[in-house]
Amino acid sequence: MDDLPPPVPAATLVLMRDVPGGPPELLMMERPGHMAFAAGALVFPGGRIDAQDRAAAERLGDASEAAAARIAAVRETIEETGIAPVPGLTDTQVGIMRTGLLASRDFAELLGGMGVALDLDGLVPFARWCPNFRETRRFDATFFVAEAPAGAGTPSPQPGEVTRAFWSSARDVLADLDSGQAHAIFPTRRNLERLARYASFAEARADADRHEVRTITPWVEERDGRPWVCIPDDLGYPVTAELLETARRR
């Protein structure tokens, strides 16, 4: 695997909102079919950790890569969906912040101008995935779970980057995948299966706290003469193997 491109540090946010009498809903997006990575797939908001995120982390008093990852997850969610995982912002403020971010304005300055402080501890480490399959782009992505602010409304997809953005339970997204109405890459599906077990954000947070966040690099092994894509069985995932042929079709 020495000829694989080096992984790009990235951050992903699983934003959850509790629903009375039903499973929690997740903020999901569909990527356009022309994208170099996960074209046309359902994904969670997120993207690469860039220099702006590291600078913002330093300005906010924490220069660690973990803080930069959390900031990237928040920034990308605002840019891609128009939903701010930041309590207390009005719709107008979110719109101003999104416009500023898309114009490459400094995130820390935008927050400071609105008198807003990020609660980085509110983003709970959930998983870390770094597949080694031959893709156009390869990411080392940390997944966080966070509770959506009260009143988080209808998302608005970023033109050119997001085909649609929506709230849905993990179970309903999995049903769409199983019926062929949508598709998702291997890590997204495994995380959806894990998330589908929770009846609330509190359950998701408790489960995240119980399991070590260790980098997951899937591998292929032969079982009964057929190749399976596998992941470790001690990291909280209810499904830890899938036939390679179906994993590729997802």
C-alpha cells in the first residue's frame, strides 16, 4: 500500500436532534454526482482540516489538532448546510456567518464579531476512519457527535457542493440504502448502523464515551472462499463485516 496517496486530515460532524416519541434525527447530505470523492453518496457534513481551522483554534486559545478538527467540523456544517451547531445564534446571524465563511473570512473573527464562543467540548469524539482502498482522495477523518441547538430548522444545501441536505433518522436512511433509493460509502453505512441503536443523543454520547476512538482501517479477508471487508469488533459497531462485492456497490 506504499503507493497510496497520503491521507488528508478531515473532520465530520454527526449532528443529532431528539424527536419526541421517535428516534433522533441526523443531519445528512447528498453529494453531487460529479464530485471526486463519494460522488452521489449520502454523507454527514464535514471536510478537510485546513490552515484556517488551525489558525482559528490558536486564536481561540487551543492550538491542538483536536481543537482544529472540531472547528473544521463546525465550519463545514455551516458552509454545507446552513445549520450552525452553535447555540444562541439567530437565523440572520447564521446567514451572515455562512456568507462570511464562503467568502473565506476568518472563522474566529466572525465568531468574535458576533460575541459567540464555541463549545468545543460539545463535540464528542465518536470514531476515526482512515480507509486504505484505492480512491481518488483518501481521508483520515475524525467523526464527532453533537446535539443540535434548540430550534435547528430546515437545512439549505451549499450550491455546487451539496445536492440536498435533510434531517432523517438513521433507520430511515438505512432503509433508503437497502431499497436502492440512495447509496453510501462503507464508513457511512457502518456509522449509520451504530447510530440506529440510539434512542436519544444522550445514549449516543454515553456510547461514545464507553468506546475508545481508535483509527479504523478496514481490511479484506477471505471467509468461505469469498472476500469480506472487515473492521475491528470492539469499537461499538453492530456490523463488522460485509461482502466486498456489496460494499463496493454501496
